[in-house]
Amino acid sequence: MGSHIRATGWDNWKKPESEKTVRYEEYGSSGPGAKMAQRVTWSRQLTAQQARQYTLKRVLAAPEPWLPKLPH
């Protein structure tokens, strides 16, 4: 992450209620903007095991799944 990323990392867009219903998560961030100790208290860092669960298939799952065609 570049230095232009604020240390807090996340913004609730002036909707504090979002902090209870939205997942503010990240994994493996690095660079000048990756100041994990200064992130907002309602965000969290994923472990490698947790991050592996975010697959394209699971993220886009629905009653009628949408799977984009990826370039080869």
C-alpha cells in the first residue's frame, strides 16, 4: 500500500452503524500505508487460513452463480 493510504485504513462513510454489519478486513498488506497498529478498532487482520476462504467461487455464490470468464 502506498503512503497515500491513511493509517486508519478504513472509513465508515459517516455511517457508524455500518461497523456492525460490514466486514472491514485485510490480509497481508505491506508498504508505507500498511500501518496495522493504527487501523480503526472495528477492522481486523485475517490469518492466512481465514484469507484462503475468500475464493472467487464463494464470493460470487448465489442462487444463480455468476462466474466471470477470466483471461488466460
